[in-house]
Amino acid sequence: MIFYVFTACTPSEDPEPTDKPTATDPVVEPTDGPDEEPTDGPDEEPTDPPAGGELTLDNIKIGFIHISDPSDQGYTYNHNRGTEKMVAELGLREDQIINKFNIPETSDVEIAARELVEQGCNIIFGTSFGFEEFMYRVAADYPDVQFCHATGFRAAGSELKNVHNYFGSIYEARYLSGIAAGLKTKTNKIGYVAAQSFAECISGFTGFYLGAKSVNPDVTMEVKYTYDWNSPIKEAQMAQALI
């Protein structure tokens, strides 16, 4: 059986001249000469953008609220890998990224989001389904900050223009994973450990099953729920039961 667990420097002013020219002073016409090359000075420190100013790769700051931490070797681990890849590809500095790990789906999310705003974040990502309500409360108070929520569904119908949903078509990736499982199985029996009986999870394992079925018409699949987004112990128990 195959089983899957998814759960600024300011220029100095020129000194005032001590002697003013008089009518008897000769007039010297300016002559053309080579432009002076600017001298190298110390690099300017990046500054926060002014209110309403344009964000750049030098001044943007991004915050993440995670339900677990990278040690889970799964959901948060891969989210964090994506963050690291983004930093490397865009040439961002470490101080432009702020992570909040192990935040439960409670009012702690709202506290974490407000802390990220106070720390200067311009974009905040919340990575768990149950974060949505708390993120919207904070988004309403900070219209100039963008809030991106994974696996949610309310952004399209919200009056708030600074809220967004992502991770909306994960069933497509699940379908591809199902194809791999359908080709790999030797018993035609597949076990699937899902987190919750929500639309996101149901569409995910349905896509997975359809992918497996597309290459192996004889395959069957059994699903077990942990009813928890992050519970390695329950996940192991469900997987063992399927085996």
C-alpha cells in the first residue's frame, strides 16, 4: 500500500563666500571643461519608504505567520524553503524578512500580525486556514499593508482591497501526485491522511484520487482524518492504521 500525508546622506552646504565681487573686479567668462566625476562616498543606508512612497527591493519588508516551524519537515518547512529561495533570487537582506513560527489559530494570530505591522512589514503572509478571520481584523486597520492568506476564500468577496488569497488551486498539484502514486502502487490500494473535512482538503484528495485513477483504473483509496492541521503523532497513527 502507498499512503500520503498532506496535511540617507545629506550633502553639506557650500560655505558663504567671505568676499563679494565689486564692480572693479575682472569678469571671467566660464570655459568649457570636463565634467567633474562624482567622488565615491559611503553607501547610503536603506530607509523605510515614506508614507505613500513606492516600495522597492531595498525597502520592502515581508512578514510570515506560520502555524508550525520548519522542523515539521512538511508544510511550514516547504513554505520556509520558498521564502529562502525568494530572498536569494531577489537579493533581499535577512532583516527584510520576519517570521513568526508556531502561532496557533487563535487571537495570537492577530497579535502576531499587529507586531509585524509595527516592525515595518509591508506585506504579511498567513499560512494556515484558521488565520483568516484574525488577519482580516488587522487588515481593516492598516489599509496600506497587504495581507495574503493561504487556503482561504474570502478575499474575492471582501470590501477590503488589501487582502488576498493564495494556494487556491492546490488540487491541481494533488492530481499530479496522484498520477505518481497510481503508477507506483503494486497493490492498487492507496492510503491518504487528510487534516480536516474542509473543501480544501476534500478537493485535494479528490484530485489526488482522480490523478491515480487516470493511469490506474483499478486503484482504490482510503482516507483518514487527523482533524488537526499540525499533529505529527496523529498523522503517524493514521498512516500506521492504513498500512
